[in-house]
Amino acid sequence: DHETIDAAVGNAGEALKALGKLREGLQTLPFFGGGKVVWFKDCSFLGDDRTSGSSAVTEALAELAAELKTFRWDGVRLIVSAGKVDKRKTFYKTLEKLGTVEHFAALSLDDRNWADTAEDLAYKKLKALKKEISSEALAKLVANVGPHAAQLHSEVEKLAAYVGARADIELADVDAIVTRNKQARAFALADALGDRNLPVLLKTLDEELWEIRLKVEKKSEIGLLYGLISKVRVMIFLQEMTKAGWLKADGDYNRFKAQLERVPADALPQDKRINPLAMNPYVLFRALPQAKKYSSAELIRAMDLLLQCNMKLVSSGLDESLVLQQTLAQIVRKEEVVR
């Protein structure tokens, strides 16, 4: 028998309720006898934030720590998972003495190899669930989730449940069920630009602009523009890397990653913000065939058009959506040859 208690809370009152549920869970016998596992999941009040520092929460955790010291653990197991943890606090020290504490390094965009680490975590979890996944599907999974270990764990479980008895997981399964984070959703606009698909591009732009108007997330027209500039810059880099013989677009993700590792690091900018090698390899893999849809001259012209768009958004007072639409249409449409 097992019970999961959501410990991700927003204030002290919710934290106290979660602790109350934990007490109940530990003291309630399993329906069918045998052992019981209680998972206190994603506890958000073991760090040094405002909720964690609340006197009521601090006292409640201290009381629970005292109870755990005398608790009879026969047939009962407690799992506590948390992000930030203050190791100085009584509750942490009690758990450390009574059980086993494991630390998992957080994934970070600042780590150039975060995607490889995330892919390894997801692959091992899928193996434990007796599932196989293609290399491209695994890369797409990580690109959709981003550097978020807890969410990656959840998405892997959801993906395994989605395919059911089927052992193999393909790219279509990831596209169908895995939730895309904010960063991955932002790539949709850049992808449509790369695909040179004007109807999809304008539709995606309209969706992004609608979210800006509704203030669903902290987005802005300038933010969208910078994402597009980054996409064009990456395609320019990929064209040059292809001309230099470092990259070949053969459609195999593993071979592409191996090619990236052989690219001379000193041949590219040291600034990670514009260095393509600092990006998620799957994003580059997707962009490589897209770069072939444009000529070098067209991409340089696209950068110039985006710069003009930036100036108009900042100083012209024109309608932002119209400015973006016109700019993207100019970039994507192929110039007709005058005969």
C-alpha cells in the first residue's frame, strides 16, 4: 500500500495542512495489511524561504521530528522529496539520523552538459520501467521539459503510462503526451520561422501575442523578437559549420551529437549566449535542415529586418503585432525573380 501527499505549498497554512495529512498517513494502517509507503512529495518548506521561516511551520516540523524519533517503523516507510533544504534545521538532522538522505544535483542551463545529464536520468528511469526509447524521442523529451528534474521524472512516468504494454517509445508518443515547458513553447515560433512556413508562423505568432495580451506569462513582443533573432543567428552558424565540413545533415541524432563534439571550440564565440555549442544539441539538430531552407544572403537580410523591427517596436509607436507580422512575412517569403 502507498500514499502520496502533495507537499508543494504556497503559504504557512497550507504547509500545516500538509503536515497534518502526513501524520494521518503515517498513523493509518494499510487496508490489506502488510507494509505501507508514504511519499511526502515535493516539500517546499524545508529551505530558507518565507514559508519555511514561519514560526508555526518551524514549530510543527520540530514537533514532527520529535514524533518520528519514537515512531514504530515496523512495516512503514517514509519518503520525503524536496528541492531546497536547510541542513541546519532539526527536521533535516532527524531524517538524516533515522534514515538515508540522498542528494541529486540540480539541472541547470548554466551547465553545458545539462541535456546529456537529463537524457541519462530519463533513460535510466525508462529502463527501470522496462521501456525503450529512440535517441531522437529521448532528446525531444528533454527539450520539451528543460532542466527540471522533478518534472522530467513525472513526464517519464506519464509517457510510460501512455504507451501502456508497448515497450518501445517513439517520437510521436513524446509529441502526443509530454507537456512542453515555457522555453519549449517559445521554440514553436522559431521553428515555424525555420521551417519557412508562413501560415503556421503567423498562427503561432497570433497565439503568442494573445498570451501577451492576457498576461498569461511574463512575455513581451521584444522577448519574442529576441527569440527569433537567436534562431536566425543559429541558422547562420550552422550554415558556416556545414561549409567548414564540421556538420552533415544525415538525419541521425546520435551522429549529429558526435559531430558537435568534434567542432573546434576556439572557432566559435566564447560568449555562451551566442555560442551554438552551449545550446541543447536537439535544438541544433532540428535547426540544421531548416538552415538549408534559406540562403546565406536571406539569413543576413533576415537579421537586418529583425533589427529594423526592433527599432520600430521600441520607438515608432506602431502596432506591435502588425510590425512583427510584416517583418516575418518579409523574411519567409521568397523574393520573386524579375524576368
